[in-house]
Amino acid sequence: MNLPNKLTLFRIVLVPIFMIFMYISSEYSFLIGLAIFAIAAFTDSLDGHIARKYNMVTDFGKFMDPLADKILTTIALIYLFKFGLCHEIVICIVLAREFAVSGIRLIAASNPNGSKVIAAGMLGKVKTCFQMVAIIVGFLGLGLFQIGTIVESTFIIVKTFTNILMWIMSILTIISGMQYIIPNFDLIKNAK
């Protein structure tokens, strides 16, 4: 297993650790969770950079890297929803897009005319980057509120700003999803 794939698996391992700190909700736990999330998000860009630069792109990485992102971001969005920093419709949009794209990838991989691996497109990468930034902003505000660095009135501003970022991210999610569905519609139409 090459280094990019190990980084992808490391990101998956960080998810339950992140969840523990979000669950215990004690002083500094949200900031520690944020640090864990930020490290995991950094490994996402790092593994892709290493894989492309050193020609270490694998089918495993093409499948597992997006899956690791989905696991990490979906769980983070659920926790942000819990604390009022993300609307449930945003989560539904993200999940619907991820299931649709995963379905297309599975159809492409099992195509009897020759399997096809559909790698992440540029807009999908922009969406993921924006998603990570929006989540980090939300958890930073949550962590600062938890330790008393910001007051409730400031936290309300952070919540509003984070929700705006989440809605922008949901629009990017829809557009990037169409980037997968439209060019690969023939795979869906001809699936057996």
C-alpha cells in the first residue's frame, strides 16, 4: 500500500476520534475535535498531491479517497446541525449527491463493456475544499463559544455566517453532482 492510500486510511481512522471529542462536549473538546478534523482535511489534499506528483494514483485511491471525504464531512455536518450551524436540507443535499455519485461510480466500475473508474472532477474538489473550510469555520466558532472566548451574540453571528457558507456549499454540491451525472447519463441509461 502506497503513502497516499495510507493517508486515506489514516483519515478514516481519525473519524471516530473526532466523534469522541464532539460527543464528550467538555472544555476544549470542540477545539480538539476541530484540530483532528483539520488534520484529516489536510491529509485529503496531501494524499492527492503526493499521488499525482509521484504517479501513485491507484484505483483504490480513486474509490477510497472520496469515500473517506464523505464519511468525514457527513459526520461533521451532522454535528454542526446538532448545534444549529447547518440546516438539515443541506445535509440531505450532500447525502443525495454523494449517493448519486457513488451509484454512478459503481455502475461505471461494473460496466460489462469495460469497467471505468470515475475520478473526482475539478468542481468536486472545489466543493470539497469549500466544504472543509465551512466546517472548520463552524467548529472554530463552536469551540470559541464553548471556552467562553466569544459571547452568545457573537456566536449568533458565527452561526449565521456558517449557515450562509453551508448554503453556498450546497449549491456547489448540486452543480458538481451534475458534473458527474450528465456526462455519465449513458451509463445509467444502459445499465443492466
